[in-house]
Amino acid sequence: MASVTQNKDGKETMPDELPDESDRAEDKSPASRRPAESQPAVRKDGGGFFTIYKKGQGYWTRMGTAIGAGLVIALTAHFVYNYLPPWIGPLFAPPEATATPETRAAAQALTRNITIGVCAAILFGFGLLAWRLMNKPSNADFLIATDSEMKKVNWTSRRELIGSTKVVIIFMFLIAAILFAIDIVFGFFFKWINVLDAGPFG
């Protein structure tokens, strides 16, 4: 039952009507409790396999990592190209008793084609693996953070670098001269007490 309230003039007023039981039942229905349809969620990593995660951030650390990975992959393929033919060549070589120049040439061509195929598979497969690892959100965030930290480094100026290099070189020669003098003194000392047959200079 709705309660009655009084306003300042003493007149009784009825509050707004409460929703009836049918309205409450509708509110409790499973359909009403369903969240409103929204747009499809966007992936945090930004899209498909070839989409660059957070493009434009951490450029130099990403480029350095990509160049290093590419160099390792290229050297691996070069190693395989040089050392795979001697391993698989005997498998396709014809028997010496029946070998002819044509069969030998065909075996060499087959070996070369297999080697090129393996090298191409290494370049393609490891290239995709390197791309995936570098574009993985956790790895990419690490490279981006590294790039931002490198920008905070206070690099030595050219003048300071030259001055520090001069100090290092001077102290290196100074310490070498001191050690040389100490070595000569000990050489003469051990010659004097007959521990050594000859002095520092023979």
C-alpha cells in the first residue's frame, strides 16, 4: 500500500505509484538481465598477424632487434648452405660402378636444389618466428620500454669522451713505466743476493 505524505500546506499527497508486480517480473526475466549488445571487442594487440603492435613506438630498439635477428637467420642459412651438401650428397650419389657424368650431374643438381629449399625454409620459417616474437605484446612492450629508458640516458659529450680517453691512456703508460721500474729493481736485487744468475739486462 502506498504511503501518504504531507506537504508544507498540510495537504496530503500520494507518492509516485510503485511498479506493479508484472513490471517487477519483467525486470527479473533473464532477457532483461542480459547486457546490452555492444560493438565487437577490439584486440589489444591491434589486429592480425602482420599488424604492427603499437606502431611507431620503440622504433630504434625494434629495428636493432630486427637487424640482429635477420643477421642470425642469414648466417644460419649460409652455414646450412655450405655444410648440408656434403652431408646429403652421398645419399643421392650414384654407385661408382654405374656412375656416368649425367647421373653425377643429376645428383649434384638434386643436392643443390634440396639445399636451396632447406635454406629458403629456414629463412621463411625463422623470419616468421622472429616477426611473431618481436610483435608479441609482452616482447614489444619490453622493447618500447627499453627505448624510452635509453632516451633518458645522459650520453657523454665528445669533449668529455676525448678527455676521459686521454686520462686512461696516460695512466696506462704511467702504470706500465712504474711496473717496468719495479721489475728492474727486483731483478738487480735478486741478482745481488745470488738468487738469479743474470740481471734484468743479462
